[in-house]
Amino acid sequence: MTGREQRLQLYTEIVQRMSGALRAANLYSMAHPSVGEHVRALLDAVQRLHRVESSVLVGFIGGEVIADDTPLLTVTAYRTELIRYMQALGINRVLFERGVTPDEISEFVRAVAQPSPSAMRAGSEAQGGEADIDFLRLAHIRAGRIPVDTSAGNWGSSAVTLKQVYSGSIEAARMVWESTRTEGTPDAPAAHEAVEHLAEAVDTAPATMIGLTGMKAHDEYTFTHMVNVSILTMAQARTMGIEGRALRALGLAALLHDVGKVRTPLDILNKPSALTEAERAVMRRHPVDGAAILRASREIPKLAAIVAFEHHLRADGQGYPNGVRRAPINLGTVMCSIADAYDAMRSTRVYQPATPADRIMEILLHNDGSQFDANLVRRFTGLMGVYPPGTLVRLSSGEVGMVVEGGSDRGATEINVVVDPSGGKLDPPVRRQIDDRHRANGDAIRIEAAVDPASHGIDPSTCL
């Protein structure tokens, strides 16, 4: 076992011990022997990791527990409960410094498992804040909220990478979907937390987040689609100057736009062939079901129910629910619908191959205004470029690269070249700028076509 594997094993034990201690303290008084046993076990696990690391940092990002810059996928049984504790208190980091004492571990467990009303209020306020907020600060323990940041150095932590934000948000989407399916209402704290991190990431690095939306395989379609549509909707909104609470409300509505499908029978939802007319009628109930689910949740803004109900309406009245016309359709709905259509077309699914990104841009640009507002479509295609971030392309030089920032007729496209003209892999990639305004120049390097990453043995997530 490597040193890193040993560290991750210890981190996993710490998360398990933390979860057990909080559960025991929630059930019993702090003086109960069971609580004392769990506190000692947590202290022991932390101290063993302190032999090799001076700081032990555990993060709670979206629906994932992160340690050593890695999602701890092996702690699934403990993850949901622990994340709920932390989300309720606005905590996304817990730091144990070398020298931590039994009394400090006990105080941490008590504070999180048995929070005061003022701590609960502060936790709720912290979830939407932009500054560092301490929930608890002792000599060797710190717990609180730190906004997502791509730079290193936040109280001794490594950066939370954009990829972790993305993958953690997919896990949060899974939690939201499952809670809606089993309990009839979405897990609002998980949804709000995921959108908060996504919004911060879209503000920080929109091109990278757009690129990440094209990275996942079809077997995760339901949850990745939720996250992708949220990212693409917020990216559009940012180009219109929408920010803050309004941006997050749009992101949340987009994340939940398809939640009505939890009531669609699985044999229809996952059917690998064309639906019959009767099956299509059942599928088309999901906007009404989604609006009903979201209207019943006090913790979800009303905009989410509007977007869920409207997202398959069309400007020409040919959408569904049948017979419903809205003039105008909500601005947030139209942005969500464009993102929804784009992500659906470019995704590989059981019954549908992916449509190349450049072809999708052509389809959207030739929209005559009957389905989407033409001005918003032009804004979207301008944001994405002909070859959106995350698209692998072949250049006229014979090189192959990943688009990391899309261009338009007014600018340039940034490419990470990963394969040289002879077919050799480049590690690290070489950044190249392709000036779209000079494509007609025969001497200029230009993009020839989008290519399939699998045909070159390339993992797209390593190219951004």
C-alpha cells in the first residue's frame, strides 16, 4: 500500500468515526459512555494521521466528502448523514491541527451534534455568504464555511478544484433526486449547497465549468444533466449581468427543472427505443408533476416551479403541457430550455448517439424563433462559440486539442493541444490560440472538425 493510499484509508476512518460520534451525541448526552467511546476513537484516528501530516482537513463539497483532494467514495454509508449535519450548520471544512486534545474533540462533537439556536441561524446565513465564516474555532480545531476558491492557502487547505465541485454537485443531484423519489420532496439543503458552489465556480472560471459539462458518460445522464443545465443556465445569466441571489435562484430552478420525472415509470423513462403515443403522453406529464412537487416545498423559490412547468413550452404554442400558452415565457425558463436542449443533443444515451457540438450550434442558430427566443439563442451561441469548451478538435496543422475557451466571429479560440502532428501525446498540453477572424487565410492554423476523444485514447477531463 502506498503512502497516499494509507492516508486515504486513515481519512476514511476519521470520517466514519466522526459520523459515529455525531450520531451518538445526537442520541445521548455528552456524558454517556457511548459518546465518550466514539470521541476517543475519533481522537485516535486523527492522531494516527497526525504522525504523517500536521493538518487533517476534511471538506464537504456538494454531495461529496473530500480529503487529500480526493472524494472518499468508500464512505457512502456514512456520507449522507454527515453531510446533512454539516450543511445544516453551513460547514464545508473541518480542520484538525496537530496537538488536538480530547477536550477539543468533545467540544467539536457537542457543538455540531447539539448546536444552539443561534448556531443554526448562523449556519443558515452562512450558506449564501461570500466570506469565510467560522462555526467553531478552538486552539487545534476549526470548522466553518469557506467559499469555493481555485487558489491555494485557505487556512492551510489545498484548493478545492473545479472538478471536485462538479463531481460533488452530481452526488448532490443524486441525493436531491432520491429524496424526491422516496420522500416526495427534494433535499433542499443539498440542492442549495450544490448551486452555491456551482455559482461560485461559474463566476470564477465559466469556460472551465462549461467544459466540464461535456465530460460524463451516459450512465450518469439523469444527475449530470441536472448539473449541466444548471451550469449552462447560470453561464448565460452571467452574460446578462445577473448575479447574487437571482443567479442562484436561476441555478436552483435549472437543477430541478426535470424533477417531475421521479413520478415517471422507469420502464418509460429508461426505454431504449422510441416511445408509443401513450408512453409519450405519460412522459409529458413531468412538467406538471415537477411544478406540483416544487410548489409544495417551502425551501425552494417559486421560480423553480415556474421553470419546471414551462421548460417544454414553445413560443409558437407547439410545446407541452398541451394547450398551454404563455406570452412571454419566463426569461429563466427560456435560458434553461436552451441549456436543456443543448445538453440533451450533445449527450450520449442508451437510445441516442451524441450530436457533435458544432452541429448543435448550427441547429440552434437556424432556429427561427418558433421554439426559443432568437436573441437568447444568439447570446448562447456567442457564449459557447462554434466549438464550445470541452470539445476535442482536429487542427489544420494535424494537431489535436481540447477547446478550453470558445471563440466567436469577434475573437479567438483557446486550445490545449494534446496530440502533435505525428500522433504523439503532449504532456503537459501546449496552449494555442486560434484566431477565428482569419480562418480564410490559408496560412493560418484553423479548426477543421470536432473529433471523438475515444478515437485518440484521450480522457477529456485531463485536457482542461
